[in-house]
Amino acid sequence: MSLVQTELVAVLVVFNGDTPRVLTLEDGRSLPNGPLRTDDRSLQASLRAAVERQTGVAVGHLEQLYTFADHPPADGEPRRVAISYLALTRVGAERRAEHANPFDDAGSPAAWRDWYDYFPWEDQACPHAAPAIGVLLQRLDDWITWQSPERWEELRQRRDQVFGLNGESWNDELVLQRYELLYEAGLVPEAQMADIGGDACVTGLAMRHDHRRILATAMARLRAKIRYRPVIYELMPDQFTLFALQQAVERVAGRHVHKQNFRRQVAHQGLIEETGEESREAGGRPARLYRFRRSVVMERAVAGSKLPIVRAR
């Protein structure tokens, strides 16, 4: 008889003014999760309770991502299925869940981790990442040459398409496709190859089961949504400068944006307004502060996407 074990997994993302971070357990090896029980009437309610119990963070709106089936287990082990969700949180006043025990079973506290720790090649805007990306691509090329010559053209086309090489454009939404190609090549720890010849700064930190695939899917979803919905504002404080907003978009997308084009797009969308106040934190010229328009705030609240406010640790 085939056994299936189903777990609910949450990707909670916060932007702390420097980089997107995800809430993790087990010293960064796991995303918050909980089992699907036979008496659960709501998947989201069950996951919310598990996350709040494990991390101490009160979860608001959850958006379903995808359902993953882990790789075939060893004989006698159940097949693992993961139903994943995405939630965005904001740095600010911490909102803690009641009766929370923010430690995992091993006694490790929940912690916010830079999502580029898991996908260093996705940070195309960081010049310090270039050497590691170069090493990874060289290993990928070596792996391709070890395959049957009949596959060379197909694999090189895939490499070029997902990594934006040889005339192809880098598409920041192809996070999962890049990870899957590296997995197939045995260049990430989850592939369980005997020797991948790398370290975390090149191959990224490993996660258990399908959790890094789930994180890749969440990254791709968020990168796609910032293009056509005001979702990036849900990661911002109540008041912010246009420069801070641009930085947030760039850090989520992992690439630079054109300053003037970005500001024209923001103005055209009509989602924000000046507060009449200025920021002097940078020590230079004062910068105007902006906030959501009230109509946008109300619309988001009615739509059920008003999110909790937490403090990144």
C-alpha cells in the first residue's frame, strides 16, 4: 500500500530595508510547517496555527503557491507531499501570537534569513556575487560536457535561457527553473550527489525535503507580482522615500531598475502620495516621504490582504 505524508509549508517574507528575508527553523534548514491532519477543516487555519506555535509570529493573509511531491522515498517510507503558501510581513511593531513557543523541536529559535543565502546566483545586482556565479556556471558547463553528445544542444539551450547567456535575456522570474537545472546537474546539496565540489557561497544553503524548491517558487511568484500589482508596498513601512521603494524592488528582483523609468511608473500607478514630511536619515539632502493612498489601503484591506506587522530578528 502506498503511504503519503502531507505537510503544509509557509514562506513568510519580510524586507528589512536591506534584503528580503524568510522565516526559517532548524538553523535555516526548514521553512515553518505543520502536518495535514484528518480532522483539519481549513488548510490555512491549520498552517497558521502551526506557524504561530513554532515561530511566535502571527500570520495574516496566506496565498497558496503550489503543491510539491518530494522525490521517491526509500522503501517503507511515506511519499511526502507539501502544500505551500506565501505570506508577506512588514518590519515594525512586533505582533506575537498567543501561546507561542518560538522554538523548533531541536530547540533552535525561529530566525529570519536572507533569501539570497539559499540562491546566491539570483542576486544579479550584487557585484560580490559575480565570482560565485561564474564558478557555478563553469561547473554547469562541465556537467553538460559529461552528458551524451546528443543532449549537448538541448542542455546548452536550457542553460542559456534560464541564466540569460549567449544573447538570451535574464528573466528574474525563472528562479525554480534555474534551481531545477542545477539539481539535475547535481550542483546543489539536495541532489545528494557524493561530491558536488562546492560550498554555500556558490551552491547556496541546503534545506530539507522540498523546502528550497518551495522557496524558489515563492521568490518567482513575488518577483512576478511586483510587475503588475502593488504587492511591494506590503513590504514597506508606513512612510518611505522613493529611493527606499526602488531599493526594495531591486532587492526583491535581484537586479537594478532604471531610476527615472521606475519613478514614472510609480507616478502613473497613482498608488502613493506625499506625506508632507521629509527624511533626513541619509545625512544629505532631505528626501520626501510617501505613503499608500487611503483608497489603496482600504481596497487591500477589503480584499483580505491586510497583513500583520512584525519585527525582523
